[in-house]
Amino acid sequence: MSFNIEKVRADFPILQQQIYKHPLIYFDNAASTQKPRQVIEAITWYYEHDNCNIHRGVHYLSVKATEAYEETREKIRAFINAKKSCEIIFTKGATESLNLVASSFGKRYIKPGDEVITSIMEHHSNFVPWQQMCLERGASLRILGINEKGEIDLDELKKLLNKKTRLIALTHISNVLGTINPVKEIVAIAHQHDVPVLLDGAQGVSHLPVDVQDLDCDFYCFSGHKMYAPMGTGVMYGKERYLEELPPYQLGGEMIKEVFTGRSTFNELPFKFEAGTPNVEGVAGLRAAVAYLQDLGMDNISSYEDDLLKYATEKMSAIGGIKFYGTSHHKASVISFLIGGTHPYDAGMIIDKLGIAVRTGHHCAMPLMDFLKIPGTVRASFAFYNTTEEIDQLVSAINKVKEMLL
């Protein structure tokens, strides 16, 4: 490990508290990560020094806030290595980013009889928008299955691709299984058929270095709150040639060029897709979060979290009676499991009373749960501020669940 874990943990004020007289152990990072002091201070600084609506204003505060906002756009461009900053659209989160693409792409490109491919492992945010868009447009949603390890079968993907396929929408990393999909290979296969690919990167950007030009994906969507930034922030990356052709998603201020009583024209990129007053203070926090991740180094983060995953998998496997869901060799630091015949909610409540935050339920992936024939799982998801000692406490908590319920 090339960073000081104690120093890192000291950056996160929320981790210093106790829950039910136990030190807080936070293993719900796939739902939302905690925020470092640097992000919290960036939001406070904005409100104390720069608070103003951005764009169009000519006074000092407006210019200053606008410059900071657009500098963040460039910082995000560099973070994911997009070609141009105009390809970075700020949104409320991955959900809005995915809905934006589904709505605008559907209006522009999808006709009756067309097909969109997604997978059974998708989060609802990358499943329901495509499902509903296809229903509205008279198109079909084709669904990729997975094998017993929780991996997509590329041969099945090749069979699903045909002349009717207009888009593939897949998650980069499964929020339930932890599977890291072979997205670069998938993009290459799709592009051989001139089919664009959208990647749900909500779990990707916080765990792995992301280079959208290297992946060659056409869209990449992610949330700020899963990458140590404020809630209500997110990004939709799209290749310029698609963004130029897509119609606006929302209408109102900022996204217009000219408005007449009988017609309107729309702003240039990226503003065409950023209607209304944005979450300026949230973007200030997003900028601080990206700087924090860059200081630690995404390769360092990935390596450390991989060590945590291996440690937790080994320790939990030794308990006995644990059923794991998602056993791919290419995994992020997410473990979904069931303890014998116990219901995940019952297990989660006992674990919570021991000061450990885990997520229970279907994890916004009900089609996957139906596919696996289970009601849900217990999910422990790790971040770079977690430790092996905390994993040991989780193991003890699981043993406590077994004592009480089995």
C-alpha cells in the first residue's frame, strides 16, 4: 500500500463516531461513499466566498463561480481522459445521466422494431429507462444472461447483435456481484457492427482508473456520491458526434440560444443538456473529490481495495455456511452473500447493532435477484478507508448471526 491508511481515515470525520457503543464500520460504499474533510470544506468555501449563479453574469462573483465550475468540467475531462471538455455534461447523478441518454437517444435513433441490448445484472437505473423507452418507441429490449460466476457470455452477446441493434447499455462493474465486465472487448465487438455502447460507470470510477478514449465507449455515466463527492452530482460523458445529434433532455434556462414566440434554438455543447440552475456547490465538492482521488492515485486505490477483497473473501469463506453471489476473478471490492437460510434483513439488523453498516435487499437489481432465485443478499462493499481489522469485525458479526439465527 502506498498511502497512509490512518492519515486517510482521519480525513473522514464521520468515521470517528460510535454506533450502538461500537466504532462505526462502514461497508455500504457501493450505495454511497463517505466524504473527506476536503470535500466538505470545498462546499463551505463556495458558500462563504463564491456563492452566485453561474454563466451570463458579468459581475465578480458570477465570473469567479463560473470559472471554477468550468475548471471542474476540465478536471473531470482529464480524470476520465475524454477528448473534449464539451463532452462532459453535469447531471444530478448516474440515474439522471442514464435517463438523459435513454430519452434523447430514443427520440433521435430508436424506431419500431429496433433493439437495445442490456444485461440481467443491471442496476434499475440502467434497466428501467431502456425498458420504458423501448415500450414507448415500439422497440425490443434484449437481455444478456450471466454464468454461475456472474459473468457475461461474450458469445451470447455476439449472437444477440444484429441489424436491428441500435445500442448496448451495460454496467462497467456490477453493484451486486462486483463483476468487472470486459467492457473494452464488448465495445470493440459492438463497433464491428456499428453499434454504440453506453457504460454505467457508477461503480467504476471509484474503484478503477477510467480512460474513456481507451475504452472507446460512446457514453459513460457516473455519480459523484459514490466517488466521495456530494450527493446530487454526476456526469454524463458522450462522444461529441452523438451529443451534437441528440435532442435536449430538459428545456428552460441556460440550454437555449434564442427563444421566439413560435420557436426556439438551442445552446452549444455542453450547455444544451444543462437546463436550469445547476448544483454549483456540489460541483465544487466534486472537484475536491477528484483532486483527492488523484492525490491518492487510482492505481493505488484499486490495488489496496483488491487486497481488502481477497482478505475478506478468504476470511468469510472459512466461516462455513456462506453462499457468495458473484465469484468472477475480475471483481471490484463488493461481496454479496447469504448466511445459511437466514433472511438478509434479519442478518443485516444484527450486524448493524454491532456498529457495522452493510446493505441488505435487492440492491436495485430485482431482475438479477429473480434470475438468482433469491429475495436479496447482504452486501459488504469496501473503500480505501476500510481496514482488515474492520473485516475481522464483520467476520465476528457473521458468526454472531449464525449463533442467533441458525
